[in-house]
Amino acid sequence: MAPSTKAQWAQPPSKEELERRNTVNINKETVTNTVSTDFPGHFPGEDHAFSIDRFQSGFDITFHQNDQFHASFSLVGIDASLANAFRRILIAEIPTLAIENVFITNNTSVIQDEVLAHRLGLIPFKGGREGLRNFLRFKKGEDAQDYDTVQLDLNVTCTVNTDASPNETDPLKAYHNAHVYAKDITFTPQGRQEQYFSGEDAIVPVNPDILIAKMRPRQTIELSMYMNLGVGSDHSKFSPVATASYRLMPTIKITKPIIGADAQKFANCFPEGVIGLEKVSKKEAGQRGSGYEGHAGELKAVVVDPMRDTVSRECLRHEEFEGKVQLGRRRDHFIFSVESTGQWDSDELFLEAVKKLKQKCKKLEDQVDNMVR
Amino acid sequence: MPGRTKKDEPTAQDTNMEDAPPSAQPEAEEVDTEDQEEVQEEEEIEPQRVRILPGSTDTAASFEFVDEGHTVGNALRYIIMKNPDVEFCAYSIPHPSEPKMNLRIQTYDGLAVDALKKGLADLQDICDVVTDEFTTKKDQFNAEHGIVR
Amino acid sequence: MSREGYQVPTASAGSGAVARGSTGMQDTRSSIMSYLCGDCGGSVHLGKDSTVACPHCAGRVLYKERTKRMVQFEAR
């Protein structure tokens, strides 16, 4: 039998106890209390069974930044296994369009064919949302279709700029097309691609100024490229994010007062804005046992913004702070940072990752049903 | 596939090694060759990727997931461990070069398969909650900061 | 398209196929090869006994011409 979830004798855990369980301790040379313990049966008499209502009431998201290329937000009240699943899906399982095959007709530039092909593959592209999300599909089989393959071309020849002065030393001025940029790539819509990828929605590089190759007069590059959908687990060129990462919310607990010159030194142990200096009030100074007795008007260190801390542990290296500060991280507070490469918006990507996880579970559910039958 | 079993019967006495099916599992691939043309137009039928490993009982079972990894493995392990009927749950990837993930579930009460099903359902519920919360907070933030996209 | 099918670029078109696989036996028609001069960039035609030098600038560094076939690469 399962252990009973409620015991009469058990006291509900105190606030301090909950905080202790929820903190990963960061000590001078070790990290302790790293494992989640919120499982049924872990603490006698406590109910940790999953319920969606309980999850919903404990879950919270706060946005810090939401730009196209960078979104930062906090997920609070979720386990690392789930936050990590979202992160992993962001990096490896959301499909994007990238150059997969390069057909080189001529390349007399100094950059080798295979290196050039590799460089082209890594260029991020953008295009009409509807077309990318709903029209395009994964390529199956050999034949290219309008719904699975996008064709691009790159035809550039470097020539001498006759208008330039003969003494010109800057290749960009002395020659035409001395630098080949991503903007030189042209897109030719095939079939129904016309209706999804025209005008504003054309398939173009996210950043037109990516340098592909450098050339000198009479050198030429003539090639065409085929793009396919793919996922990051296959090749990182298909990853929709430059980085998607999270860190746990740092906690700084000043357990004994840090006053005067020490306070300034303490603040210098942290990045700017983490520790602030406040004057010790008369009331505090008057309070016996507070540690502030007779220090009215002096400066004391207070924690202002622990989120900005990098958890460098510098403050633990100094003798004068020993036993006065406890560093840690909140186990269930994930500060996500998602940097999109441009094909998707960063916030859209996270939603897509959640959708993907749900989709995977749904598929597995069907598979399990099939297996049982 | 009752039809297929009958057809095999006359030759069953003397099956060539190469003709014999590799396992007792029904060959899912062969069944849908007839309507493969239609299938390709529609959603493709997925091959069976989950199976119960031999030696499993009702309350203590190991499952093998093909083409799944730490992403689903760890999330599923966590959510199944949150089920009070479950005594033990763990996952492992036996070898990094095989795309397989094994999940072990032992229950106090009820079937291990049911715990797995509940886990998958709970994960989907969580995804809905996260999506809703994310969307509301995102819209709120965008409205406050005048972000239009 | 595989890279194995590399065809030696030659001055006289169509003669490459004849020359292939006959390394020992020299075919006079295909023994004229076209190169690119490393110094002046001009094209240089050389027979099998001619000195390796560019007739225009006397440059001694000559490059083979690139294949005229289209070559496929995976962008990986």
C-alpha cells in the first residue's frame, strides 16, 4: 500500500523549512542540497502528489525583456526537469529552414567549395510566417516539391571599378563585388511558394551583411542552393536559437550585519546594483542584539537585486565576511534567456517548445494505448 | 491480421531463416504497404516506438522508448514520481549510440502502465498551464512596454 | 553528382573522353592542356614536352582549370 499522505501528528512545514528545501546552497568550495525533494513519501505525513490546480497556483512567469532577438523571463514554481525539457526542445527540436544542398557551377574564389557550402549552410534566413509554419514540410524522398524545398541562387563576379582612382587601396572601392554578402543571395519562388513568400515575406537572410567570401577581379562564384526544413538535433544550422539557456535565481542572505568600510568592500564583491548601502537607523542601533548597537548613521550592506548577481562567490573569499553571508540559488526559479536567430520571434519560440512537448506526450500516449491493446 | 496468419500456415513447417519474422511482434510495416500511397498524402502512420520490456509484471514494468531522450525521459520521470501510487520511477539511456530510453515504474497500487498514462496526461496539462500563463504575461508585458509584433 | 567523374579540362573540347584511361599510351590530340597562369591570370596551352612557363609573362606557376561540371555539396 502507498504510504498514507496525511499523518495526524505531522506539522505542516514551517516557512523557514520550505525556504531551506527550496534553496541550493552555494558554499565556498561545494554546492549542497541540489536535489528536489517534492515527491510523495519523501517527508512523512506530507502530501506532494501532483495536481494541476496546485501546479497552477504555484506557477508564475515574469517577463524581463521581450525583443525579437532576445527574450528573458522567469519561470517560478516549476521543476528543473520540465524547465530543462523546454530548453532542450528550444535548441534541438523546433524545425527551421536552412540551406542543405549547394550546387556549385563555378567558384574561382580563394575559398574552397566545401568551406563555402558550409558557410552558406550556417546563414539564418527569414520569410513569411504562414509559409514557414504551415506550408513548408519536412522533405521526404528524393524529389523536391514546392512545399519542401526552397531554391536560392548566388551569382557574383568581381570586376575592376573603372571609376575608382588607380591608386585606390581599399578593395571595396577599387573593385565591384570584392566582398560577397548574404544580401547577394537571390530567392526564386517555385510553384505555390509565390503566394507565401512574395514581397515582404520573401525568403531573405536575417542579416544582409553576413560576409560569405572575399574576391578579386575575374574571380567568380556561381551556385544554387536548396533549403529544407530540419531540426537542431540533426545539425546546429537548423537550431532556431543562438542560445537558449536558464540560470537559477541567486539568493544572498546577510546573516550578520556588515557595517562601515566592510559594507563597501562587500558591495564591491558583487556586480553593480546587487548590494546597496543604507544608513543604520537609530531604531536599529537602539535595538539590543541586533548587531547594530552604537552604529547609528553608519552604512550597512543590504541586498538590493540578487538577480543581477553572477554568483562569483568572491565574498566568500574574504575573512571578514565569514559567517555573515549565505549564498544560494532558488531551486524553482528559472531565469530563461532565449536568443532567436531570426526565423522565429524569441517569445514565439518558447510557446512552440511547450507546444512541442505537449505534442510529444500526446504521441506517446497514443503509442502506449497501442502497446497495451 | 487474421488473414495473414492463415496464409503463412502451409509454409510454417519449414520456414527459411531469412523468411522468418525477426520477432514475435507483428510486422507493422508490411501491413500498410497496400495503402502507402494514400498514407503518404495524409499523416504518415508512426511505427510503434514504445514497448514493455520482457520480465515486466503489472505493477513493476520497464518500458522502452525508441527515439526519445533526456527531454521526455526526465520530465516523465519527475511527473511519475509525483504520483503517490508509484513506489519507484527512473529512466536511463542504456547506450548513447542507440536512440533508446528505458523507463522503469514500480507501483504500490494499480498498473504501471496506468502510472505511465497518467504521467503523460499530467505533462500535457502542465504544458497547457504554462502556455496560458506565458501568453497572458507576454501580452501584459508587451502592452506595458508598447511592443507590437 | 559525384566528384569521381572528374573530367580533365582540355583545350580541344570532347577529346577528354578519348584520353581517359590511357595513361601509358599518349594521344596527341589530347596532349595539349590548358592552364591558368598564377602571375598574369592568362590561359596557357601546354603540350607534353613544352616548358612549364607562361608565354605572356614567363610565370612558372600554372594552375589547372576548374572542372566545368556542376558539383554538389552538403552544407554541413
